[in-house]
Amino acid sequence: DTLGTINYNRLRIGVGSEFGKGKQVDYVLGEWSEEEGAQLKERLHKLDALIRSFVLSGVAITMNQFNGT
């Protein structure tokens, strides 16, 4: 409502699909395994670069650079 439009860019980060039907909430809100925690630490530098690109370079460049990585 504040923006006066529903058309704005959103930054979404996927969570995968390793959950059964109707179990997405449990998957998203569940505890991380040790392996997932280690992967997160490894990827924080990429997340920082992704956010900077999104803000400074825009959606198209960011999508081309980061989608699928």
C-alpha cells in the first residue's frame, strides 16, 4: 500500500525442494544439518555479492550473473 503499486522487484533466495508435499513449512523452519550450515558459511560471500549487484546493477544483470549458481 505504501508504494502505491504491486510492481516492484523482489530478491528471493530458493530453499530447494527436498521436502514432501505439504511439508515445506517444516523444511523451511526446521533445524539445519551440519552440512547445510557449512554450505551456508561457504555461500555468504556470494550472497553479499548478489545483494550488492541487485541494488547497484539491477535485476537483469543480477539474474544473468547469479541464477542457477
